[in-house]
Amino acid sequence: MSIDPRVALQSLTTALEEHLIAASARRGEGDPTVEAAFFAVADAFEVYDDSLYEAYGEVTPLEVIDDVDDDDEEEAEEDEDLEIVED
């Protein structure tokens, strides 16, 4: 099933607007409305990016990242800094 990129873009724009509304009305840390809007943006973006690729062989310069703990990020940075020394 192929989706017109223009339709997918409109859905992404709507999701972004709804996220802004939810964020501006946030009721504390972990507000479920903001969280739902966050995931709606991620989903709409992926549909848009996929439809853009299917239609034109193009992608955006953006990427949806998984929720990464700060500890995981620090470990990844430390791993990058390690140097392999061969005897």
C-alpha cells in the first residue's frame, strides 16, 4: 500500500501541531497526553519518510531515535573512545 507523500506530510504536520498543543498544556512530568503526541509524531514521520522514499527514492535528513538511557549513551561514548591494542 503506497501513500501519497503529500498526504503523509499533512499527517506529520498535524501530529507536530498536536504535539505543540499537548506540550504547551503539559500537566507535569510524564504527562500521558504529551507522550501520546510524541509517539504520534514519530509514527507520522516514519510514514512520511517511507512514502517519500517509495515515491521518489528520497529520504529526509532526520531520524527517529529509540529511547536511550543516559547510562547507555555514556557507555556508547566510552566504547567509542576505547582503542584496540594488539600485542
